[in-house]
Amino acid sequence: MTQTATPATDPGRANSTPTYQLFIAGEWVDSTTGETFESRNPANTNDVVGRFQQGGPADVARAIRAAEMAGPMWRRTPAPKRGEILYRFGQLMADNKERLSRAMTREMGKVLAEARGDVQEGIDIAFLMAGEGRRMFGDTVPSELPDKWAMSIRQPIGVAGIITPWNFPIAIPCWKMMPALVTGNTVIFKPSSDTPHCATLLVELMAEAGFPAGTVNLVTGAGSDVGDAIVESPDVPVISVTGNTATGRRIAERAARRLKRVSLELGGKNGIVVLADADLDLATDGIIWSAFGTTGQRCTACSRVIVERPALEPLLERLERRARALRLGDGLEPTTDVGPLINDAGRSKVEEYIGIGRREGELVMGGGRPETPGLQNGFFFEPTIFAGVKPMDRIGQEEIFGPVLSVIPVDDYQGAVTALNQTRYGLSSSIYTSDANAAFRAMRDFETGIVYVNAGTIGAETHLPFGGVKETGNGHREAGHAALDTYTEWKAIYVDFSGRLQRAQIDNQPD
Ligand code: NAP
């Protein structure tokens, strides 16, 4: 098996942009379309990371064939053996952590410390799921009849279509591929068109770790083309997608016609509630980190602060002071706190919401492109705070996916709960309070898949279930042992060693 992507296919030109390939059936290959696309550094668009194959339906068909061919061998490989390959992959990621992190910062802009965290999430889930190779528990339960055993086992579904976003370009593919592979599925991986380089580096390491040819296939290219072909194929029975809610809804509608299993991790509008008795310095730390980390482009980013009125002014004063001190720049510079947005479309969307916010609330700070010298070639945007936002305002309701924070004043705890839950999303939430009773009420009352107490909205750990309620998803969870449910079918098995016909629900009943 070829283990490294071809980095340069134009030997005639010194320093030419490297061109990378698809990975199908254990080989790095060109797309049948003959077309490529560029990935550029969002902090400096003059920096071209590489050229990538513009895959098409024919490439997806090749990848699916390869995955189907590898399927029987892989599902018969004992799960602990599959787990050993995951362990090797996790270790290779750990050995290459700095290289992967730097490549990530260059390709999608998050600051280096956060990129390292992203890679670490990938390592953590690889090790967690490697262990599942020796667990993957089913139930062994007593039968209601004598001389009979009853048990349940998990079985793989088949070829899994893995469609991922750019904001966690290492962690999210690992969150999906590790449980899919350890349970015996084979995968077609279609990464975001904004982060094909991270995907390529990841798959190189997977090949090096020893995943057999055809078990992992990488097809880069447009969602409307490659993604669509995966979703429409009758030979890909399970799809896992992370993206915005509109994308997820379209995929779910099409996949439903073929009765596929679809796991959706979609948009968010995460809120932090600050009660009057909160430690405001602690709350400020958590809000600044949650709102402006990854330039507000985390699915769990906090974009709403819901604050009891007595704490409003002192909190706003702290938030503004801290946000004004944040330094924008290239995420590879150690002094940078906030990197660029992902692309021009992402920045235009943020700018559109700034216009909406100016009509709905009061702009406290930010709201424009920075004028700092050296940032003109990147998609930078100032950390922005709006005050006086009402819960149902558009900036308080819609996912902006940028460094824009809305501060919503409320009268009391009940008002805070109402405001927090009055959204169509339900991923993450948080409460800052020194009242243990209020904290427990929040754990009960907040309608989100994740609740934090006295911490920001970000920081999920890989051994707990991750996902959201309402239009953030469709009831599936990633990470933890819950992730196995997406990629397995339960099989119930009964073994009767009585040597005679025994009829359940009949022979063991009184006449
Ligand atoms: P996106 O535009 O929805 O894209 C996500 C993926 O879907 C990309 O690989 C994209 O390919 C692909 N895609 C687009 N249209 C498709 C189609 N018609 N058929 C099949 N695939 C298609 O989202 P994004 O901008 O990359 O990511 C940001 C969004 O993800 C935000 O809404 C964020 O909240 C959400 N997110 C959610 C979670 C969570 O766990 N809930 C985690 C992270 C991010 P192309 O790139 O080629 O268009």
C-alpha cells in the first residue's frame, strides 16, 4: 500500500504548489475528473497550502467498491485486533501532534494552542475507541425459559459515509471514523473543501498505522458533488455528518428515501446564564474563551450571554475590557489570541449580522475588519459585543459563526431559563452561580445536550456523549460509548440447549 500522499506532481517547477491525491483501495490516485482545487491560508490568502483533487461521483463509486471489497475481511478481523490498529494510529498522531497542529493552523486559522487541542481530541478518541475493541459490551441476560441463553451483540452496518466540517478538521473526522472502524465498518471520508490538507495528513497516518487497503477511503471535492454521491448511494447505509442545520436537513431528507441511518451534528446558538450571585471574574474568563476562541467558530461557541440585571453593568464592563485586549493575528504567532475567519463567505455572513445587530441592539465594541497592518490578506474580524439584545432578536437566535456576542438582560432565573431555551438549537449551555440549588435547577431545566456549571460552553471530553437536542441534531451522539450506536446494529441471539421445543410467552405461563 502506498502510504504517503504525493505532495508534488509538477517536478518542472521549483517551489510549485504541491498537489495531493485521493486515497482509494490503499492507493493515492488522481480524480477521474482531472480537476483540482486550492486550499489557502485564511490568515494570508497569498499562501497556498496545496491543490487537491476535485473528486466526482465516479471517484465515490470507486471508493465505495473498495470499501465493500474490504468489508468482509475487516468485519471478521477480531475487534481487539482492529483496536490495536487504532492504538497505533493514536500513537502516530501523538508522535506527529506538532506537525498536524501547525498544518491545521495554517489551513483553517485557529491559534496553535487550540489546534493542539483539536489534535489531542483525535488522539483521545482513537485511544478510547481502541479500548472498545476489547469491550463493545452487549447484554447476556437470563432467559425466561430453562436451559436457554439469551444475549445481544453489536454488528457493523457496512460502508459508512463520513462528511465533516472545517472547524475541527482532525478531531471530528476521528470522532466519526474511530467508532465506525473499531466496530467493523469501512469508511468513505469526505472532508470539508476548506480543510483537505488536514484530511490528507490524517489519512496518511491511518495508512501508516496499518488500516488495511479499502477500509479507509478519502475523496475530496464539493459537498454538492462528492457528498451528494455518498448520500445517494444505495451501498452506503450509514451517514454521519457534521455541518450546518440546512446541510444536515437536506442530507437527512435524501437519505430518508433510502431508509439510511443518519447521524447529524448541526448548528448551535449556545448561551451562558450569569446570575447575580456569580463570580463575575470567573464568568468573564469563561465567556471570553467560549465566545472568541476559534474566532467564535466552534459549534459550542457561546454567542449569547443571558445575565440577571444586577450583574449586567459590572459584567459588561469586564467583558469589554477583556475583549479589547485580545490580539488578532496569524495563529502560528505565539502572541495571537484570535485568528481569522475561515473564508470570505464566512466573513460576509458575519458582516451581514453586524448590520442586523446594529438595528436590534447596541454595539458595544468591534463590528468591523481590523485596520492593524499585516492583517489585510486574511479574513480577520474584530471581536464584537452587542448589549441590550432581546431573546427573540435575530442576533440572539441565528447562528452567526463568528466572534459576535449578544448580551441579553433578564429579571430572574426563570427569565433566564426561558430566554436560554427559546431557540431552535440545543447543543451546549452554561450557568455561572454560587447557589448550588440554582445550579441543579439549571442542569434539569436547560434544553441542551451539554450543560456546564461555572465553566464556559466549550470543553467537551471524549468519554462523555456529545451532541445536541432540537435542531442541533437528530438524537444521535458522538464520543463516549454512545458513539457505537451510530455504527452498529444490535443482534439478539437465543441458544436453546433443552433439546425440546420451548415456546416463549406460552410454555412458561399458568394454564
Ligand atoms: P457545512 O457547510 O454544512 O459543510 C459540512 C460538510 O457537508 C462539508 O464537508 C460540506 O462539503 C458537506 N456538504 C455540503 N453540502 C452537501 C450536500 N449537499 N451533500 C453532502 N454533503 C454536503 O458546514 P461547515 O461550514 O463546514 O461547518 C460549520 C457548521 O458545522 C456550523 O453550523 C457548526 O455549528 C456545525 N458544527 C456542528 C457541530 C456539532 O457537533 N453539532 C460540530 C462542528 C460544527 P463542502 O465543504 O465541500 O461544501
